[in-house]
Amino acid sequence: MSKPGKPDPAKLVISLFMNSREIFDKVAPLLESEFGAISMVSPWFDFDYTDYYYREMGAPLFRRVAVFKELIEQADLARIKLVTNGIEKHWEADGRRAINIDPGYLLLSRFILATGKDYSHRIYIGNGIYGDLTLMYKKGGFHSLDWTYPDYASADMQAFLQKVRDEYSMELKQVKSRLS
């Protein structure tokens, strides 16, 4: 029989893509007021893997990833997604978003994104939100899956997430040593 246990805390990772790089400097403080200090920010990535968002958001689009200092409980991801949806709504004009905010968390073994869209590989986590297993970590690196969005499958994104994983690994060891 398996025995329920407390899951490891996770590293909060919030990806943002937008039609103007200046928006990031305005939204980052809002995210920090909700989730604490940002510990790491990715370089800018072009968001040109799909034109799906162009009609709503315009083009070109740019992505940046913010990583938060404080570890979170995995069960908090649905609540976090609802908060980020509210921030997106704040930046909406005429029903069109200027920014898309995708929160997720990173563990040593995987990277999960939150979404409001159900699909076969997504697990319901509460409040109308699903957890999307986006990347798995094995044999020394992240591995994309059949459904992984192309931008998360990219070498640049995975290299950045490897840095996040390295930071998280050290933090997790410190947390576990304090608890033992």
C-alpha cells in the first residue's frame, strides 16, 4: 500500500509573452507583490513558433520567464493561475490581451504549466484549472513530450530551465536539511 506523503515544494516559474517589451517592467512588480521576489529572469525569446495569438495580441511577440525566490506548495498552482488571469485581464483593451501569463512550477523530475484548457494529458487541479506535464527531466536533461509546445521544446528555453533546476536543486537541499 502506498502511503500519502507531503510533496516537495516547487519552484514557481511564470512565463509571459507580450507585444511590447515595456509591459514586462510594469507587470513584474505586480507579480512580485503577489508571489514574492523574482530571483532570476530569462533573456528575451522571440515568440514566433505560432501565429495563433497574432490576431488578438499583434506581432511580433516576445517571451520572458520570471522565476521566484520562494518555493511554493504544488497545490497552490490553480490559485496562482487565477491570480495571473486577473493580471492579464487588467492589461486587456477592447477584449484583446496585451500579455499572456503562464504560471507553472519546476520540480527535479518535471515542469508543469497551469491552463484552463482540458486535454487528455492534463490533470485537473481545482478551480477550473489543469496541470499540463510540459517537460520531463531524465538522463541529464529536459525532454519534450508529444504535446509540448514548440517554444518549451526549444534548446534556449530548456537551457534556461536547466539553470532554474540547478538553483532549485540547491534550495531544495537546504529546505530538506533544515527539516531533518
